[in-house]
Amino acid sequence: MSFYSNRIFPYILDLLVGTREFGRYRRAALAASRGKVLEIGFGTGLNLPYYPDAVERLAAVDAERMLPARVARRIADAHFPVEIHHLDAQSRLPFADASFDTAVTTLTLCSIPNPGPALAEIARVLKPDGLYIFFEHGRSDDPRVARLQDRINPVQRVIGAGCNLNRPIADLIRNAGFGTISLERFILPKSPRVMAEMYRGEARRPWRGQ
Ligand SMILES: C[S@@+](CC[C@H](N)C(=O)[O-])C[C@H]1O[C@@H](n2cnc3c(N)ncnc32)[C@H](O)[C@@H]1O
């Protein structure tokens, strides 16, 4: 936790990915959420207006405590109760096995220092028929773009409060053992290509014997 990541970066976040235009991607990504939802990397709560009516309650996890007054207003406007837990998602989370219908990460797998344990926690707390929804940016399939991502990643990690440009998102999710994965890859318009390689999809919790 630093002054930059806690006090300055949240404003940048709201400015860049808190737009109505970006909200269309959030809405599309979150459309299948339902029931009891876990969101890892809650940030400033920018997903809240885009959750569908089928969501009953949200447990929000974030390592940082960002813009508390603004976040409180967003929570008050939500159509379901929200409980925030300021925790490191790489550690064991205080939730029972198989207790969530949906788990969500948006623009978060880039920032968690070691996303493997966080994905393992998602797998643990999802019900057997639960859905993991992800909307992330990551490594390009174009080797020239990927090389550029590798080169500028050290700078991005500083200005993006730990954000990495070059993570192979689909591999990370598969390596965490998720059994079924639907994946849409696209390039975000009007954004630098190195930051615009999007991964949107849904994955199911691993099943023994699958
Ligand atoms: C780029 S922001 C995205 C915020 C939000 N998901 C969104 O779509 O606007 C990444 C978030 O992941 C959080 N994060 C990074 N590492 C984390 C960790 N180990 N545990 C929990 N949250 C973490 C950061 O604090 C930050 O809020």
C-alpha cells in the first residue's frame, strides 16, 4: 500500500475505465452474474452499476482502501447489499468452500502480484455450478506487440500501481484448473495497443475427474 496506489491511482482508474463507454464492456462482461457474488480487486466499485438484477449480494475484496467516500456513495446506489473486505486475495479468504454463485475479476489479474493463489481461492469458494467471469487485459498474441509489452512493462508497473501488460490471462486461468472456459479476445478501440488486448470470458470451477 502506498500513497500513489491509494490516493492518486484511484482517480486515474476512474478517469480511464470509469467512463460510460467503458461501462458497456463492463455490462456485457457481468451479464451472467447471479446470486451471491465475489468480486476480487473491487477498486473504486466501478462495476456496481453494471451488475444485473439477478445479483443478490456482493462480497468485495481489495487490498487497498481507495476513495472511501466515493465508494460508499456507489455502494449506497447499488441494488444489492455490498460487504467490503480489505484483504490480500493471494491469502486464504474468509469465505467457506463452495459458497458463491459467481466470482468476478475485471482488470485485476494484471495487478495481483501472484494471481495463481487468488485464482485458486476463486476456485475454492465457487459452488460446483458457479461461474467465474473475467474481463481483463493481457498479453498480445502478436509477437511484435508482446515484445513491446515486455519492454515497457517495468514502467507500466510503476505508473499502473503494479499493473502488468504482458500476462497470459487465459493460460493463468487454465493453469488454475478451471474446467470450462469461454473466451473472447478483442482489441479495445482508442487505446494504446499494448494496453488494449482484452480477454473476456467465463470459466467453471474445476471438477474432480473432469
Ligand atoms: C486496475 S485496478 C481494477 C479495479 C476494478 N476491478 C475495475 O475494474 O475498475 C486493480 C485492483 O486490484 C487490486 N489488487 C491488486 N492486488 C491485489 C491483491 N493481492 N488482493 C486484492 N486486491 C488486489 C488493486 O488494489 C486494484 O483495486
